Amino acid sequence: MGDSIKLSHTAALILQTVDQGCRYGFDIMDTTGLPSGTVYPALRRLESEGLIDSKWEAEKDALAEQRPARKYYRLTRSGAQVLLQSQKRYPLLEKLSAGRPRA
């Protein structure tokens, strides 16, 4: 599966951002500067392609912080492979990740 997927630069940037520790939509938007109309459809596509998976946080945790529940994303094994391929395809991605800690 991972060998045949070629991501757009935007999707690769989102995948890399998730890999670097941004786990929910608003965090990804803040880090990338991309609008919600770009980030959320891309997250759905990445999930449907098996590159990320997601899990809703417990409602009680969100209520304790007086905010809506967050949907947290993480890279899958296939997602990590595709990200490596994308970093070769888009060298700027690798430069963006230099010096940033991985999750």
C-alpha cells in the first residue's frame, strides 16, 4: 500500500506535522498555517488511505479542561513509510523537520 501512494506537498506536510507531535486538528492548523478547509479533508483522506489513525479523547478529559473533545491522530506504519518517501520527493520537508523533535 505505502509504495503506491504519492502525496501532495500539503498532505505530506500534514503527515509530517502529525509525526512531529501535533495530534489534533487545531494544533496542526497552528503549526502549518493551513486553514481548516484544507486540514480536515486531508486528515480524512490520510486516514482513509491508512496513513494515520485517530481516536477521540474521553469526554470527561475535555470537560475537565472546559473544551470540546479532541480527535487525536497518529501515524501508522504505512504512514511513516510514505512520509519517508515524501521527504525524498519534497526535500524542503526534511529541512523543515531538521532540529524539531519527533513524537
